[in-house]
Amino acid sequence: QVQLVESGGGLVQAGGSLRLSCASSGRTFNMAWFRQASGKEREFLAVSWSVGGTAYADSVKGRFTISRDNAKNTVYLEMNSLKPEDTAVYYCAARTLPIRDATIPRSYDYWGQGTQVTVSS
């Protein structure tokens, strides 16, 4: 099975930046980032395909950037202009086969354990 490990979370002041990393133990076709704030549903943020292409949620478009290193089986999330409402646990997700809808959690077979991002005002 594919194992995913996230890193890079932490405490940052509003307006600051963080870069999250997700390393996969195997090859993946689709890798994505989600987040889940306390009391809320898991929210899609961004997705990257190994064959090329990216997509973003409106809430982070223009502030977050997803990138991928296929050679390392690693995906990154560069987060800029962070806001207190970005505070959440951030999760990496992956699939080894193409999917129809890359924005819903149940489309993904593999998940990391999450990394906490806290943005202070």
C-alpha cells in the first residue's frame, strides 16, 4: 500500500507563509490537499496530476500553489498570505488510478495523518 507522510505545518502569523510537503512511498496518479477545521467538514484545496495539470478551490486560488515532483513522489503546497481562517489540520491524499471527481474526499484511497497549521492574528 501507498503510505503518505505530511510535514511543514506549524504556527504562523497572519500574512505569513508555509510550505507543506507530502511524501509518498509509491507512485501515484493523483495527489491532493485537503484541510479540516474544528467542527467543519473536510475541505478540498488543490489537486495535481502526474500527467500534468492542477486545480484549486476558490477559497485558496491565488494564495496557495500546489506542485509535484514525480521523481520523488512528493507533492507540495505553498501557502501565502495566510489568514486565521486557514487554521486547520491539513491532509495529503492520493490515488494510483484516475478519478472522475478529484475534489471529494471519498475519491481518494490513501491519506496522510495530517499536519496542523495554526494562523494567529
